[in-house]
Amino acid sequence: MKPSAIPQNWSDRLADLELQGLRRSLRILESAQGPYVTVSGRSLMNLSSNDYLGLAAHPHLIRAVKQAVECWGWGAGGSRLVSGTMGIHADLEARLASFKGTEAALVCSTGYQANLAAIRSLAGRGDVIFLDKLNHASIIDAAFARGHAGFESPAVRVFPHRDYSRLAQLLERTRSVGRRIIVTDSVFSMEGDFSDLSAIVELKKRHDALLIVDEAHATGIWGERGRGLAEAMGIAADVDVTVGTLSKALGGLGGFITASRAIIDWLVNTARPFIYTTALPPAACAAAMAALDIIDREPDRRLRLVELAAWFRDEVTGRLGLDIAGSCSQIVPVVVGPADRAVELSRNLEEAGFLVPAIRPPTVPRGKSRLRISLCSEHRRTDLVRLIEVLGRIWRSE
């Protein structure tokens, strides 16, 4: 739609979104988060959640939250640099640093905030940020955000998804600039594919760049200890800054950054999204530490998920011949094309008992709308077999 044709009132704008198949509405769950949820009185297999290890309603986390509320109360009461840093925040940061094998960690109120804090504080005038085109929105927003008074934004260069030859060219052309910072997801949230971190590390070393990796969808799942994809690829020591979330495999809320002590101290002193946000509730810190306990003592959860996801991907591609966008993780997109078709398929699957979201622009490019299937370690394979049968039947009938 041309700018001149954009409706001027909000009702007309919403109607226009409806016509394009892009209008969203909030879905209300009537049960706790889990592999199966209740919506409008019906039990649905939940294939829309990032609760990859089934921890969001785990009894161990619930007990930890209750104990933390009794000890620390509910709210943190202030930002971290004023009065919001409690002992439990320091405990969680020590656990996260140990878990990731780094000198220090910083807990933020959300994963989105963690990316804003890390990227905006480490890049400035004269620097260049290099981004994979399909990085998460929080990374894109952080890189392109306009600076505050007295701050000059860095330059940004975007390379095609996983095109590391193009990244090499961009790095080669920017030798005379200040700091060069490469930022990438490890597991891409809408494709489910992996960044080639080994290739990026090679370029980082060759061009003396700083590397920031967002392990949001990998933490707790990939690697021998569940540290993430960098651990799985054997290059964790070469990552300068890791951003992660407590809200996916860890089943809670919050974000974190791990790095050297010097970098973390720099963020504490300069990262505006961290400085000017109320601290994470102490109970959320307790839940995160409880989740780390489970990840450490129950490796079968992540191993089961990895095995289940590999089987499911093979079935969807082998039996149905569907396009899963190169997924090699627990996130399995089914690329549909038009937004309205994705919405219709999602609606049909819900009628059959499966909660599968339709992902549409602007989250994905136009013409690339998809069903995004998120698998959980607690899903039953028999139910996934039925999902494949129903999906195949619906797909062929359209």
C-alpha cells in the first residue's frame, strides 16, 4: 500500500490489516503453560510455546518461587544501580557465569532488554555492527536504535542470512573504522536453523572483531551441558559476549549477558536499558536457578527433545515433502507463502486439536508466511504422529 493510501483512523487501519491477513488478537489460555493447554474449554496440544523443556510449571520451580517470595517479597523495588540488586540477583549471576564458563554475568529484566543493553553499550561512534539479516527483532532494533543526546550511533551492515562470504567482504571493506562487532543468533527463531559459529569465529579472529551471540533458543538444549550452540560447536571460548534468556528453555522470565568481568562492569556503568529499568523480581531469579538445577541433573530432557525434533523434521520433509526452511532444531517452520493461507491452516489445525501459530509479516518477509511448530521435551510422539497425519490431510485438501 502506498503511503498516500494509508487509512488515517485506527479502525480503518485495523480493517486494512484484516484484509491482508495480518491482524492479530490475544489468545487466552485457561491453564498453566505446558505441552498441552486449555483454550476456550478445549485441550490442545501446545506447539506454539518456547517452554522447550517443560519447566514453566515444573513443581521444583513453583517451590523455588514460593520460597523466594516468602524470603524476598515480590517486587525488587528499584533499578539495579539504586536499590534493586538483592542477594538473589548476585546468586543468579554467579550461577549463570559458572554455567556459561565466563568471568561474569549480568541479569536483565527481559531478553529483549539484554540485547539492547549489550549492543547499544558496546557500539558507538566510528564503530560498525554486522548483522545477519534474519537476526531476532531485538538485535535489529538495538543496532538501528537512534542514540540519546550526546551519543552518535554506529554504522550498521547487514549480510544475507548465513552468507559468510558476504560478511567477509563487508569486514574487508571496513578496515579503517573503529571497533567492528558481529552479532548473530545461534538458533534462528523463525527458521530453526543454525548459525555457522565456527565460520564466524574464523572471520572474527582474522579481522579482530568483537563477537556477540544470542543463544536465546539454544541455552539449556544444545551442548554437552546445555550451555548453547557455541558449546556444541566447541567455540564457546571465542565468543566475547553471550546474550540469553530465562524465558525459553528455563521456563521463566528475564534475560542475561555473560562476558569478561571488564565488559560486564562496563555495561553496569553505561547500558541505559539496564540502568533505567526496575530489577527482575527476586522470585524470577529463584525460578531461573531452579531451572538450571534441572538442566544440570536431568540431561535426558534436552537429549529427548533433540531426538524428537530430528525424528519430526524427517517425517515432515520425508513423508509430506514440506519446506521447513532448513531447520535443524526444535523450531520447525512449515513455509506456506501467503499470510491468509497460513492463518487458515493454523485455524484448521486448531479445530483438530493442535495449537500452531501462523507467523506473518513483519515477523517474516512477505510471501514467506509459515506455521511455526515448537517442540517440547514433554510432547508425546503418538500425538505428533497424529499432527503429521492431520497436517498432511489439510495441506493436500487446499
